[in-house]
Amino acid sequence: MPGYLRRLLAGGAAYQSASLLSAGLALITLPLYTRKLTPADFGVAETLLTFIILASILLRVGLGEAFVRSWYQRETEAERAALTRTALGGVVLTTTAVALLCAVFAGPLSDLVIARDDPQIMRVAVFGLWAFTNLEMAYALLRVQEARGVYLRASLANVLLTVGLTVTLVVVLDQGAPGYLAGNYTASALVLVAIWWSQRAVLSGPGTRTVEVRPLLRFGVPTIPAEAAVFALNVVDRAYLLRAQGAAAAGLYALAVKLATIVILTVRAFQLAWPPLAYSVQDDEEAGRLYAVVCTWYVVSTGTVVAGLALLGRWLVDLFAAPDFADAFEALPWVGLGWAMYGLLLLLVTVGGRAGVTTRNFPAAALGLAVNVVALLVLVPPLGIAGAGIALCLAYAVMLVTLHLLTRSLFHVPFQWGRLVHAVVVIAALGVGGELLLPDAGMAGFVSRAVALAAIPVVLVATGFLQPGERAGLGRLRARGG
């Protein structure tokens, strides 16, 4: 078990090292962007970014998920190369055709998506859709190859190019929202070409054999509605805010998402590192135990971070954004909690994926999306962007319960329910209690809230949360530190 956990942490760290740098640079540059972009411009640009990710899920037609799952069922390098050519080549053809079509109808599309006639920014978004989708497939290849060094270099290059281009276009050349998008996706396209070149022996080596695409689609296509419905939660809230309360409200909400970076990084690292590890464990009983332990510690780690956002969110917004964005803190803890719950959903999705049954994900996702829409209509008018964040959390809660009920008979996971409740109670007591009872301004507020946050691991240990093996490991760490 410790070996699997080390693999998960090592994979997550490798895959998110660049994201850590990106997050740091994004926080540093946020004051620049928020002083050059109005909340409305920021809202439009970030809404398009989320639409790009949603459209990318549809355009991959499930081939990314099928590719990762099928890689471990191929035994020879020739078979894996054929699989790679089929999956990556299929996505290139699909995205190129769609991008050309969308570029022609950029004006009507912009009116549909962002409620304004702006073909320029829509064509930049279409280019971004092509680059992002194909880069995701290229990254998937590096992950299954466990080529962590290449992945790290490529993602670091992407980060540095993105920051450099975006600062130049937005801050220096004052290109506004189109420059914000163009900086992101020009870098992605350059890195994509570099990865293709480094993988040329696989993509266009001797022979052009491919594999039958229908088995890949049979596995992957059923995952599309569920994955799209889940990610649609991140689009529906912004789109609704943009149309119901204006682009500026969407911009404040988007900033809250940006500042929930620590949670998002954890979830994305988990999203990248978890499926290869989860599917590589051959023994079902051993895999079930691994899933349970990972779930427990995921809740502890992300829950603590969400408590930090609730306690210190006001200071975080003041530090990293222009004064016009100050109200973004209202949605910050809710957005962080929603992203944390999304990570738990990924764990449950692998239960169905391990059993080869992916159709059960959709009912949970569809129900969650319906709950989100209703909750947005009810909560946003009185609560604004905080209502959108609460709606997101309600939707994920419904999905988690539904998906667990639908998949528990497929593959048994002995979840550590007692420890999960223990962790949630301690984290909620200190996080929510501190937000309600402690001062929310000045040095006294900051210090008292920081102390409440630091107390979470102390209280967990003091109340007997750790198991014997974990206590022994903690003792060894203390001995080394001493």
C-alpha cells in the first residue's frame, strides 16, 4: 500500500509541478490582469475558457479515456503505437474539421456563447479549442508512458510561454480579452508541435498500422455524457451569471475560481495521476483497500485547504486582485468545496471504469446538472455569486451520493466511513466556526483565523484520527526531524 501511495504522490507531483509554477505565476500576474481587464472583460474571457474545456470533452469523443484504459491491455510496443496513432490521429481529424467550421460562423457563435457579437475573440477561442484538445491527448500519451521528465519539460515550457505571451499581449500591447485567450493557446500549440516531434517514432514510424476504433468508442463514448454533464456545471454557473447578472458578476466568480487554485491543483494532480494507478492494480481486493485509503486522505487534505479559503479568503482577494474584484471572496470557499467534491467524483468514476461499465456515470451527472440549474435559479437572485457557488456544491453532493449508489455493486470499496465523518466534523467545526465567530478584518482577524486553520491537523491527531501504522510513520518523521 505505501508503494502505491508513493506512486500516486510522485505522479501527481510530476504532472502538477508545472501547474504549481503556473499557479504561482498566475497569482503574481493577477494584479496586472485585473488592472488591465475590467471584471466584465475578465468574465467573458474566463467564460470562453470554460466553454473550450467543455467542447474539448465532446470533441475527444471519449478517445482519451479509452486510450488510457486500453494502453495497459496492450502488451507490445507495436500494439501500443498502433493504439496511439488511432486515438491521437482521430482527435486531430475531428478537431481540425470542427475548428474550420466554427471559424466560419464565429459571429453567431459569439452571440450564442457570450451574448455579444465578437467574431475576433471567438476565432481565438476556436484556435484554442483545437490546441487544447490535441495537447490533452498528447499529455495523455506521456502519462501512460510514465515519461514524467518529458511531461514536466513540456508543461513547464507551456507555462512560461503562456505567461510571457499573455503579459505581453494584455499588459504591454493592451489587447484585452482576445489577448488573454491568445496568450494561453498560442503557447499550447507550440508545445503540442514539440511533443508530436518528440513522439514522431510512435506517430509516424515504420508502418502505419492502427487499431480498430470501434472498441475504443464503445468504451469511451458512454463516458462523454457523464464527463460533459459534470464539467457543464463549471459552464452553466458562469453562463447564467453572465446573462442574469452581467459579465462583471461572471468576472468576480471567475476570479474566485482562480483564487481556489490550491484545491484545483490538488484535484487536477489527482485527475492525472489517479486513473493510471487505479487501473494498474490487478488484485481487486488490494485495489479496493487502496481506493478507500486514498479517499480518506484526499478528504483530509482538500478539506483543510477549503477551510483555509473560508477563513482567509478576504485577505487572499485583497492581496491578489484589484479593488474592483473585492467581492469575489463571497464565492471563494464554495468554489473550493465544489472542486474538492469533484475530485471525489473522479474516484467513484474509476469504480465503474474498473468494472468496464461506464454507462452508470451519466444518470448521476445528469441529475447533478439538473440540481445545479434549479439551485442557480433559486439561489443566485438573493445571494449573487455565493449562490452560484452553493449551487455547485449541492450538485456535486447529489452526484456523489447517486454515483456511489449506482456503482457500489460493481466493485467493492471498503470506505473508511468512521474516519471520513471524523475528518469532516473536525474540519467543518474549525472552518465554519472560525468564519462565523472570529473577526473578519484587521490583524486580529487574520491571526485568529490562521490559528484556527493550523489547529485542524493538531485536533485530528489529538482526537485519535490516525491509525497505528500512520502514527508510527508520523513518529519516524518526527525522529528524522529531531
